Amino acid sequence: MEKLERIPRIPLAITPTPIEAVPRFSKVLGGPEIYIKRDDNTGLAFGGNKARKLEYLMADAKVKGADVILTEGGLQSNHARMTAAAARKLGMKAVLVLKGKEIKEYQGNLLLDRILDAEIIVVDPDGSLTRREAMLKKAEELKARGMKPYVIPTGGSTGLGALGYVRCAKEIIEQSKVMGVEFDWVVHPIGSGGTQAGLIAGKKLFGGNFKVYGIAADNEDFEPEIKKIGEEIGKLLDLELTISPEEIFLNYDYFGPTYGVPSEAAIEAMKLLARTEGIIVGPVYTGKALAGLIDLIHKGKFKENEKILFVHTGGAPAIFGMDLIDRF
Ligand SMILES: Cc1ncc(COP(=O)(O)O)c(C=O)c1O
């Protein structure tokens, strides 16, 4: 895959991230053997999946001469925090356009955004402009002031960003060979679709035998987005690449009560992994995906003789921005 190597990329993520067996966690569940891909350890101000996407997005920003990066997310956005860190590392400013009523307390990711000295714009969901409109308006203002803004959409989930997870799929295939472990399923959370699209494209391109199973953190139809990102990846790599519906496994049973609010099942999942393996997952994405994995094992969706790789995409800093003490 020569073309992939020719697309500009700035190394920002600490890779390969380790794959860890979690035997004590697996034993409690009494089902398949579970492994965890530690993408929470990618670096860039506390790690997470966005580091891999930002390698390509920030390289593009640099090629285009950008001096300020704009992106959008929720108030506790991991993507925004990591984008701010990447911008700083490359000597650029960051503007984060975050959806919310008001900032009551700078904690969790918001505190990290402050430490990184990102400019924060809060967009009221009931206001006249959408988050995206507010971001594009700000980009125009910056341009008028002679700056060179570069806009990264939600979650960095474009074909270019998703190339980070094409590389991750290759990494998983290589690690699996060295470990002598064939994964049947790669399970991960979904927030905007880039991770899933990249993993599916990558496993097709590099000959992985695993199926990619996404557990949604929000009630949005991610399938069209995943297909679209797949096409964009194909164009970037000069390939006919189609992600077909049979390759997309999306589960919407675990995002409740609503996006961003930790479910009781997520809290239980966080406790179980922490108390059996000493690994902390986040309350918004990884905790809910892990709750889904646990429940699906209990329901027999994943079989005892199968091997599962759970991608820990990060997000733990959000726990410090929530009042969770009574729930543990
Ligand atoms: C910690 C974490 N995990 C998973 C995701 C979802 O990944 P994607 O946006 O590629 O679907 C996000 C962001 O949206 C995230 O912050």
C-alpha cells in the first residue's frame, strides 16, 4: 500500500499501542478471550483515538499553511482537547467550538483545553447558529484578520482522518501475527464513524479476518457516514473501495439514557474493568461500548471460543468533568 505511505502524515501518536490480554476480566464474564488495544495510550494530552486521525489532518493543515485550527464537539470533547494539543505541538493556535448552555466549571477536558490555552466558543444548542455554522463564521473572521484557519469537522471523521484507523487495522494484523492470536471481532465505540470506516477499510486492504463491531455512543444513523468515509478513503488511495452493509456492524442498544450521560451499565462496566485489570475507561464512549460488550457476551452474541479485541479509544479525562463520586 505505497499510496498510503505517500500521503503526508506527521507522527503525533505513540504507536504501535500495546495489545493487552485481560484474563481476569474475561474470566468474570465467562465467555470469549478478551484483549484490549490501548489506544488510550497514544499520547497528546492523555491519549485517545483522535491522535491517529490528527496525524493526517494536521499534516494537511501544515501543507496548506494553516496557523490556526478550528474544530467542534461537546463541552467534554476528547477530540477538541487532543486537537488543541496537536495544534500546540505544531506551533499553531486552536479554536474549539463546543456545544452547551454554559461552562459551569473548567474540569476534565475543559480544564485541559484551558491549560493548552485554546480559545473556547460555547454554542447554545437553542441558539440561532448551529455549532458548525458558528465554527465556519469564526473561520471567516480569522481569515479577514489575515490568519490561515484550517477546519476539522466533528471527530476528525473525514476520509483523510480515517486513514489513521486504516493504519491501525494494519497494526492490529501485524500484532496479531506476532502474538499468534487471531481476533474474530474488533469491538469499539462509535461517535462519528471515522474509527469504524478506517478499521473496515484497513482490514480489507491488509487482509484482516476479523469483523469490526461498533457500539454507538449516540442515536444517529452512522451507516451512510461510514460508507461515505469509505469512499473517500478509496479516492485518497486510488482504489475502488466500497464498504458494504454486511461489513458494517452497528449496535444502538447502549448509548442511553442519552449521549454524554453515563448509563448505570457503563458505570458497572467501568468498575468491573478497573477492579479486575486496573484499566480506566471513559463514561461517554468506551464505558458504554464496554457495557455493550459485557451484555452481548451474556446474551451469547460473542461465543466462548472466539477472541475479541476491544479498542480502548480513550476518553477517561471526561470523568473529571462529571459528578460521579456517588456512583462508584
Ligand atoms: C474516547 C472516544 N472514543 C470513541 C470516539 C468515537 O470515534 P469516532 O468519532 O471515530 O466514531 C470518540 C469521539 O467521537 C471518543 O472521544
